[in-house]
Amino acid sequence: MGYKRILHKDATKHEHIWVRTDHFHELFVADPASPSYIDVSHLSRIFAQPLIVLFAGHGRWFENEGLKRQTQANVLGIEYIRSGNVTLTNGRKERLVEAGEVYFIRGDFPDADHTGPAGSLSKRYVWLTGSVLENLLRSVNLWQEQVVRIQRPRQFEALLRQMTRLLDEDPPDVDMRASVLAYQILLFLGQSLQPSLPSLLEHALAFMQKNLHCQLQMKDVCDYLGVNDIHLRRLFSRHIKVSPMTYFHKQKLTWSANLLSTSSLPIKEIAYEIGYDDPLYFSNQFKKYFGLSPKQYRESNSFSLGVVAEDEHA
């Protein structure tokens, strides 16, 4: 569909925003009685795709700048504070979000956000929607979160910069690539929820994430880290609450669900892509985890992608 760049500058706000060009005039519905009011509650009716980026950008707010919000549970705003702070209001409650933290805009939270006591703020943001958004948020334990402290802010900001760069370049496959990058952003945020992990365990998780397309065995991970399997199992049990291979296979299946929803790859190719030699075995494992076969999951979570017809057992 493509994205369009918007520049907005006034006395209290400077914004650079990349917005989808389809339904461009519908993305922001303003209330004439309140110039600082944004209603995105209608967006879920406009966009039925699995996981899409509505808009992304960066900006600076100065003293007394703020927005009133109205959205739905399946539209998610991810707003990262680079410097300064922001005050969120929800009814009579207020919450201060500091630099290095992300706050989520979804449903009835928050009613409004405005510049905090620091008097200014710098932020980057990306807004998502889609039919698989809720499932993804639940799978990375973000569904009930409102604010997350980022453990590796430079890496997270690099992901957000990569998003705006991609939307600015606007290649022919921008929708697919933006969806994949949005998935990576959600995974990163989910990892930030975890308490500070031992360095060895962080290396193990990063190694697994980079090798979701492989048939990793316990020995492969241990050899890479230079530890024995007993030590690694204890680390995972203490901090992740599952075994190393259980964690790895759950990540593979979650990635396959994203591919099913956002690509036209045949199910057999997706099985091979994530390291399964036997598509039938992949389908059985997928159904155990999601309660649906890959074919059923694709049919219930995707729009017309020109998918090649496949066997019923898939």
C-alpha cells in the first residue's frame, strides 16, 4: 500500500510521521472541538490484515503539549521516551513515564498523555493493528502491560529507527517487511519484561533467536556457549521456567504463526523455513501449541494472500 511522510511543526510539537497511504484521510479523526484529540477507535474496521504498521515516527514535545486518546484493544501504540518524561492520565489516576521506558496506548489506557515535569520530551513510536495482534501480545506476555522499562535502549531505538527508515524508503514489499520488523519489536519488548538475566542466558536466547531456521539440538547450544547441559537446564528452569528446547520450539512455532498470517508461502515451505524436515510433524506440533492446524490458523488470521492450495492435513 505504501507510506507517506508528514511533517508537523508548531509552538509545542515537532513531528515526523510515516503513515499508510491507503485510507490516509481516515487514520486520524480529529474532534473539531478539541485540536489535541485523536480518535483511532475506528481503525480496526478499516484494516483486517494480520499484523500491519499503521504509522511510525519520531518527535519532540515541549511544555504543555499533550493529546487526548481514544482507541481499541486491537490497535496498539508503542511510544518510547528517549529523553524527558511524559505524564499519562487515566480517569483520576496519573502515571509518570521516564526516559528509557515504553508506554502502550490501547483500549481505555491512557485517556491522555502530556509533557511531564521535565517540560519537554523526545520520543519514537510505532502503531500496530491486525488480526493476530492480540495473540502476539499474549505470546510475549505484553497483553496486560502498560509501561515497560527497556533493558537495552540502544538496540531498541535502533529497531525503531529501522522502521522509519523502511517506511521512508517505501519498497514494493514494505508491508511484509514492516510486519516482520513489528514482530521483532514485540519480541524485544517481551524480553525486556524479564528480570535482568545472566549474561550466559542472554547469549543463549540470542543464539536461539538467530537460528530459528535450524534444527538446533541441546548440544549445539551448549557447544556454542561452552557449558554443559545440566548448567544450561538449571539456568532456563530458574529464569525462563521452561527447558531450553521447549523455549526454542515455542519461539519457532510463534514465528511460523507470523509467517502463516503475513506471507503467501505454502505451509510446507514454512515448515522447511523454520527447520522442520517433515511438514506433517510440523503441523501436528503447531496444532498442539495453537489448538488449530496451520491451515485453519491461516484461514482465521489472514486476508487474501494468493496462497497456494495445499493438502487438507496441513
